[in-house]
Amino acid sequence: MRSLPMFLRMAEEMARMPRVSPFQAFFHEPPVWSVALPRNWQQIARWQEREFAPPATVTKEGYQLTLDVKDYNELKVKVLDESVVLVEGKAEQQEEGDAGGYSSRHFMRRFVLPQGYEADKVTSSLSSDGVLTINVPNPPAVQEALKERVVPIEQTGAPAKKNAGQVEEGSTETSKQ
């Protein structure tokens, strides 16, 4: 008869629980992890651009983009609308032998040039290890902003901070021994 009180307590606890079936909770409530997922294709595209965009740098020489394209045979760099650089790459591979497989890959990346950069001056180069570099020289306003200037250092001769053990002038401090 020891199990009867335990059974009654368990029955009371079950009576206090909400009466929701697991199927209702699964099909009618959004899962917690779905909140972080993108809701439409535009959000997915923006996320991909942020995650996979190559780092663009602005140096003294100009605006520079680098892409690793070592696996692609055909490469094209185009300028659209005076401010968009389009990079396309294709790779096709045909396997010989009994299986006779064929694979094809294609990528297309668009980059918007920062305001003030001239699309007519875009240049690109491909290194021997398959890194495509796209360069655009800085406009005069950016060159002026990136200009270096040496700032002279003036020595004051006074300490920046007073030491903790040092007594300030005008204060009276006595030490007990």
C-alpha cells in the first residue's frame, strides 16, 4: 500500500498540468529556433552578402577587392551603371571514362563602388595562385582624407600623474611612527 500515496500525488500533479497534446504544440506553435531564421528570399540574400562578401579595403592606392577564383576557368569583370562591378566565373569539367560525368559551376558577384569612385578607372589582375584583385584608384577627396601628417611631440617637463607617496604643495601631512 506504500505505492498508493505516491500514485495519488502523481495523479494530482498530472491534473494540474495543462491539457495540450504534443501534436498540438508541435503543429500550432512556432518552434523557438524559427525566430532566428530568415523569412523571405531578400533576407537570405542580404545575409549571404554580409557573410560571404570579400573584404574590401581602402588604402593609399585605392579601393581594393580580392576574390579567390582558382577553381574557375572563364572569368569576366564588367562595370554596370557606372557604380556596379560585376564579376562572373564559370568552371566546367567533363570526366572521361565509363561514367562520362559532367559538372558545371557558375558564380556571379556584384559590388557597388563607394560614392565618388570612378567606374571608368576599374582595373583587375589575376595572380598565379588564382586570386583576382580588383582596384579602383581613390578620388581626390579620399586621397586628401588619407593623407598622412606628422604631428610634433611637445615635451612639457612635468609629470602626467603625481605619485601616491608624493605630497602636494600646500598640504600638511604628518606621519606617525
